[in-house]
Amino acid sequence: MVGGIDRYMQIARCYRDETSKPDRQPEFTQVDLEMSFVTQDGIMDMVEALLQYSLALGDDFPPVVTPFLRMNYADAIRLYGSDKPDTRFDHLLQDVTDVFSQCSFSPFAEAFRSKPRASVQAVKFDSAAVHFSNKDVEELTEVVRKSFPEAKRPFFVLLRVKSDGTFHGNLDQRLGDVTCDRLRNDLGLKPNDLVVLTAGRHDAACLVAGKMRLEVANALRTKLGSDVFGMDGKMNFLWVVDFPLFLPKEDGSPGLESAHHPFTAPHPDSMEVVYTCPEKARSQHYDLVLNGNEIGGGSIRIHESKLQRHILRDVLREKTDSLEHLIEALEFGCPPHGGIALGLDRLVALLCKSPTIREVIAFPKASEGRCLMSKAPAPISEDDRKYYHLSEVPDVDGVKSLNIGAGLERLETKKEEIV
């Protein structure tokens, strides 16, 4: 955009330094769009029209209804416990903090005593307790434990209401009569209901409750049929907007880090807050979600050098030496611009109802990133090294790497001799 290109679209091959998962591959494809003089609404409208037109070409997809639902980040976390909510079924999070404010049971008491902005979140599944054995509960608990590091994991428990209205595991005695009665009344609990409970720092409690919401729903779909919640055949597109511009550093050290990337523009309402209280700033970052899966993400970019330098140097405490060329370019004038990248493989996998994107990628990589057909990455033969002017040199740790410039001196010498 600085160079005068008004807009572009590319189908880009991308790489990520992560292990493979059902919805991720180390090598994947994006539909990348960038435009000048565009707004967040303009990008959303264009993507909605693109998907509506494209999916109408197939006979197996329900009509795409526009405009897509929009939900701000705070509501997504508060109601669904996720920044990529699956809105195909209800069972929303309910805040029951007041119910446990005077509870003496140690996990809840400790949460309120040691965590600022602590909360207790609940998700109720009607008549579901009879479908979960002790083993099922243990398996669900283990999934959540593996998904969240212990240092950041709040207290969580699956409450099963017995046929007489009491809780499994003698939790009535631990919670106390007053707390149990208030919980039953607030949630409208009936015999054989199942309740997810989490207690801790508000965001963490919501995220764990959201994870358990999905795990319980998937378990019920496995046990009772995939359409137990009427989810089959639905295509719920959703925009998540108004993300925070910055978050506390993930490693727990002091300071902030970008929630999206450091070139994301602040929300128009947060332009002053960026300078005075950056942790409260919202961004012009938006994600597109389909049935609980992120299929695209983008943002409006910063186009002013002063603001870009402030965010990098003063907020993120980053050295700007390697980015001075970008900041200097912005000083010469850059149009407001933004874009989005759609994950093509993930979208196709969802449309094909494939359990993994490996099924829709030609030559997918194994878990360690190796291509099963070409065997790459693999050692290079001596003949290939000579042909491509490569040499193998040890680095400081003794690990061998390739020097692309090897042999070029000999090549230059030959050119001089020819001349």
C-alpha cells in the first residue's frame, strides 16, 4: 500500500512452526486480501458477498444468509467462553459469582481471596447426568487439564444432580446448604441435570467453562447422536470484533503484548487511550468464525508513523531498529488500509465435513512436518550441493546448516575468466 498498490489478492502458501492438529498443518493455504481506503465494515461486506457467491455454486450447502451475526470479544468470552464461539447450540455460560461469595469450601474461598476480578461460571445441561459415568467425568477432566497450564487453570468441577436432587460426591456437605439451595434456584436445577462449574480469575474461569461446554456437548453428540442439539446442517457464520489491542504477556512477565499483531490499528474510540491507558484500548481486529472454527482473521492497519512508533517503542518496549524502514515509509504518506486472510484448507474441511484438514490437502505433512511422498526434509546429495552451490557449515551449537552462498566465489571467478 505504501508503494501505491491500491489492492491485491493472493492465494498464499504459508508455513507455521507448530505440530500438526486436526485443524492445523505446518503447510497451509490462505486467501489473502489487502485494500487501501477501506473500512472494517467494507472488508466484512466484501467477504460475506464472496462466501455467499462461492457457496451458491455448490448444491450441497444451505443458502448463506447475510449479513453475518456480529459479536464483540467481551460478549463472546462472557457468554460462550471462547473467542470463536460455536453458536449452533445454546447452553450459555451463567455467572453465579454471588451464589458462592460466602461459600467456605476451600477452592471457591481461595479463588475469591487470591484472584482479582474472580468469578464463578456455570453451564447447565438438562437431564445429561445419567449419560456420564465416573470414567466419563475423569476423561473430560483430563482433557481440560491438558488444555490449560496448571498455573493459569482455575478450579473446575462437573456437578451431577442425583435423582433425589442432591449432588454426587457429597458436594452438598462441602458447599453447604445455603450455597446449594441458591445454586439450585439460580440455575433451575432438576434431578439428573449436569452442571459445569469453574472458579478463578474471570477470563480464565470463562475460558475453561467454554472448553468444558464444548467437550460435554461433543460427548453427548457421540452418545445420543450427532443431531442431539439440532446442529447438523447448520452453517453459523459469525464475526467477532472489538478485540483488545493488547494483552498481558503470556509468560507472566511485566508488560503488554499485541493481541493480534503490532501493526493493528486501534479502534477509533481508543485513539487517546492508546497513549494514556493502553491496556484498555480496543482494536480494529476481526475474526470470521464458522461453527466454532476460526476460518479467517484480519485488521485495519496503522498508517501513521507516530502511532506506529509509539506502540512499538513505548507500549511493547520493542527495539525498532529492524523496522525503521517501515516507520520511515509511513512518514512519506500511506493510505488507510486493511485486509483479511481466509484459511482455505480449514474452510474446505468444514464444508466437506472432514474431521481433519489432512483429508483436503494434497500431500499433507506428517506430525513432525515431513512429506510422506518426497521424504522432505531430507539430506542433500553431494552432487546437488555442488549444482546449487551449497555447503554444510556447523553453527555455534554444533548443528549443521546450509550456506547458500557457498561456491559463489568460484562462480564469480569463472565469470571473470570468461570476460
